[in-house]
Amino acid sequence: MTPFEYAWAAWAGAFVVIEGIALYRKQPGDTLSEQVWRIFGTRRDVEYTAKGAQPRGLLRARRFALVAFLAWLAAHFLTGGAV
């Protein structure tokens, strides 16, 4: 294995350990999903007080950045790096 393969394996292992501990603890805000939801304001019950309110400004920009990144990542993986 190359040094990069070891590094990516270590990164994946660290993720599994951290997420596993977070799932075991069951505390709010521990998991990666909960962190992403907080950063990108996707939990309406937390982010908005008025039902049906629309995101504005930086929140809208953060959400766009997340969607754009995930779209690029999916295309990148599915095309073998052509995108």
C-alpha cells in the first residue's frame, strides 16, 4: 500500500470510531449528520421560528455551497474523475 492509501484508511477508521462513539452516546450534536444540519441550517425546527420562512443571505449561500459540492462529488465519483 502507498502512504496515501494508509492515510485514507486511517481517515476512514477515525471517522468510524468518532461516529460510532457519537452514535453510542446519543447526545445531540455528536454525529456528522447533526453537525452538517447545524452548519447548513437544514433543521427547520431549529433554524426558523415562522413556519414556511425562506432562508436568506449567508444561510442560502451555505446551502448552495453544500448542494453544489455534493453534486460535483457525485458526478466526480460516477464519471471516474472526468468531472
